[in-house]
Amino acid sequence: MPTYDYVCDACEHEFELFQSITAGVKRKCPECGKLKLRRLIGPGAAIVFKGSGFYKTDYRSESYKSGAAKAKKARSTAKSSSKSKSKSKSGGAKKKS
């Protein structure tokens, strides 16, 4: 259930009220008793995700995880072999002219 902010236009009393979404808007001020109460438009509350199931890796199968590990290993070996090839092609020290 959300919390709504209210303000009274007669006495300027401000307060928060915890009520259901389907509940009607309150009109009577609890301080002065006049029917000058209005509900304010607020920024709302942030959604908080707790527990498992909210990350893309939470529901991955074991076969997917093992395949991803193999692919990562293959990429790392390909990078190391390409680095060693580029070092051998560059040769030794440069000649001074």
C-alpha cells in the first residue's frame, strides 16, 4: 500500500497517510476539521527487488554456464596466441641511420 502526502489549504497542515490505492481521497483535515484537504502529487517510491531471480544469471542452467566458461577460455587463449604472434613479427631492435 502506498503512502500519500496531504496538505490542508486552510491551516497548511501537512502529513503522510498510508492507505490503499482503491481508498478514496481524504477531504477533512485532522487538525482544523475543514474540508480543505488535498492530496499532493509525489515522486513515488523506488521499487526494491529483494531475493534471487532478479539478475540475468540467476536462472542460467548448468549447461549454459559450462558452455560460457568454455567460450571464455577459448577467447583468452586466442588473445594470448595473437599477442605472441605479433611480438615475433615485430622483430628485434631497430637500426639507427
